[in-house]
Amino acid sequence: MLIPSKPLSRRTVLRAAGVALALPWLEAMQGRGLSAAEPAAAGKTPPTRMLVMYAPNGMYMPVWTPAAEGPLGELPATLQPLTPHLGDFSVLSGLANKAPHLANPRGKHAPAATSFMTCRTPFPTRGRDVLAGVSFDQVVAAKLGGNTRLPSLELSNETPTGTNECDAEFACVYTMTVSWRSPTIPNVPEISPRAAFQQIFGAEGAADPLATAVQGSILDLVRGEAAALNRQLGRPDQAKLDEFLHSVRETERRTQNLPKPDADVLARCPFPVAPADHVEHTKLMTDLLVLAIATDSTRVASLMLGSEYGNRSFPQIGVNDAHHGCSHHGGDKGRISNYSKINVHLVGQLAYLLEQLKARKEGDRTLLDNSVVLFGSGIGDGMSHDYLNLPIVLAGRGAGLKPGKHIRYPKDTPAANLYVSLLNRLGIEQDRFADSTGKLDGLAG
């Protein structure tokens, strides 16, 4: 009979020069020691995480919205990639960001990204005197971030374009991020997988851990500590630790081998440049996000699937026209088809994220069960460029959510009502957020 040891600390880290490798949730952290039959210790449960995935340029709403309210059945064309996860998400219709809508700015895209989680209209400027509001994710980070190494993690898959005008009277930074630490401080997302890897696994103040790993892998540096820990674990945890280390190594290898941008692009661009392989880049950033929350390096994270007003083309899905141009379809069937294909592709990135979260076990639950995942765009219909009837998906079972339905709220219900509701469910007592008028029903019932 195995004698249970003291619970393993959730903050256990494998350390070496330049490396701080936090661990995923293990049974030993539940007070089960070496015996999986021992009851979990009181309070030793996985934390709740808050994840955001942003899609630029709105959606073609006729093939986004489910036909009926209630339990989800056959999904509309744009949401088809989510079919394997039918019981894991809800579609929320009728939510709006009225502040930018009423302001009716000349530039439509910058306010879309900025208002998505702030529910505020950005101050028109082409300089550095930007002004918006504290975003919802940062309110969560202020509460949950003190328990982790990184209060929050912001990632993107597109090269920033600078600080000058990007959208009529708005500075480019407004199109580049959805996360605002304060009304004047945007959290500009990281686009480099290597830099993101360093944020997650590098020791504080240390150099690039990939450079430190002179033998080819950071795992070589923590091999001794990993072996010592492995001897203390039961077989289920040993298998999970081995799987985790393999995942870290595979992600590290992909980070090291990702093709670099063309030399001429690097020479003429004064900002960080996204890797050349957009498909692998996006997948890698998603995997890094999952590793960050699985290791409790952060509990709040966001990933932008391109900058708002983005003009990327998608030849990998047969669309050579620019994304933003397709959103201005003007009723043209060819452009609508291409726009819809891009939308399906972006929803596919959410499907991949949900798949990865479901694949990671935390006791009797999965990482998705312990997460709140928000997917959406700050623009409703891409052609009209309004901020009404936003395309919103809410996934996961964290904070007591009960997914699997289409909820249609009254027309122009403030999106801020969703954020107040989620804040309260995450244990953050707050009656108002931006222009909220109340809370949303149906999220947990």
C-alpha cells in the first residue's frame, strides 16, 4: 500500500540556468501523493482560466447565426468546424458595442478592435496619445494574475504596422490589440513564437532560454530535476509528465525551425515581422497559449488572428484576395464566397484551440472544463462595418458555464453585460463595466 505524501505544490518549477519550466496539473497536486485512490485535498482544484481569441473584419452573418434558439443542432456553414465540439460552446446573438456605434467614427476598424473588450470608443489620434479604456481581460488579470508568473499573455499572428495612421484618424496600435492594461496603455501582443516561448519558460531576467540551451533543448538543462521529480510520482503522473515534456520539446523544436521572413521584408520593416509560414505560425501561437495556461504560467491570455483591418490573403484555402477587401463584398457572390471561406478558416482556429484544451486532463476534468473561452469580432456584419449583433462564441465550463446552446438576447444588448456576468462568475464582485445595464441570463443554466 502506498503512503500518500504531502501534496505537490502547484508552483513546482523545474529550474536551470535561464529556464523556469512550470508543470501541468498533476494528481500529486491534489493531495493524492503516489496513490490515485486517495481523495483530493480540500481546495486543491485546478484554477479557472480566461482565454480570448479575436477574429478581425467581422463575419458574413447570414451563414453565422444558428436558425433557432435553444440546444445547438445542425450548425450554420461558418460554424461547421465546431461540430466536433457541439456540447462545448454556446453562440450568443444580439450583443452590441453601442459606444463606437453612436460615435460613428470615420475609421471603422480601429474602434472595432479597441472596443471589443473595453466597450469604449477610442480617442482619434495618429500619435502616441492613445486613449481607450481598461479591457475586460485586464480586470480579470488584476484579480487572478497575482497567482501566476505572468499576469496575462497577449499573442498575435500578424506583423504590427506602426504608430501612424492605419484607419482614417486612428493610430495603428488601435488595430493591433484588443487588450488594454489602462486607458492609455495598450498591451501590444507578441508575434514572435521564440519571444513567447521565452516569456513562458525563461527564468525572470534571464536571456533567451533557447539560446541558453546549448545542447539543443531546454529539457537538457532540467533533465536532472525532471528525473528526481519523476521518482516521486505515481504512474499516471509519470505518464503525464513524460507527455508534457515531449510536448514542450516538440513546441520548442517547431519554434526553432519556423521559417524566417524574407530578408527584404526584414530590411524595410522597423517592427517585428511575422514568420513566413502563416499556417504553422498561427498553430504554434495557439499551442504556446495552451502550454502557458496548462502550466499555470498565466490564467488570462488572448490571441489575435490578425490585426483589425488586416489585408492578408489565404491561398492555403484557395483565397488569393485580401481579407479586408472580401469583407467589402458589395453583394458580389465571388467575394461573399471568399469572405465566407476566410470566416470558416478563422472558426477552424477556435476548433483547434478547443481540441487542444480538451486533450489535456486535469484530474477528472479537462483544461477546457476549467476555462472560459471567448471568441468573436468587434464588427458584426463585415459589409456594413457596424458594431451591432456581434459574432460571439462562449466556450468551456469554467466558472460554472453550461454550454451547448444558442442564446438570442434582445437587440443591441450591451456586450458589457456579458463581461459583468463573467466577472461575477469568476468571483470578481463588480456591478458595472463600461456601458453595462445588467447581467446576462442563460450562461450557467
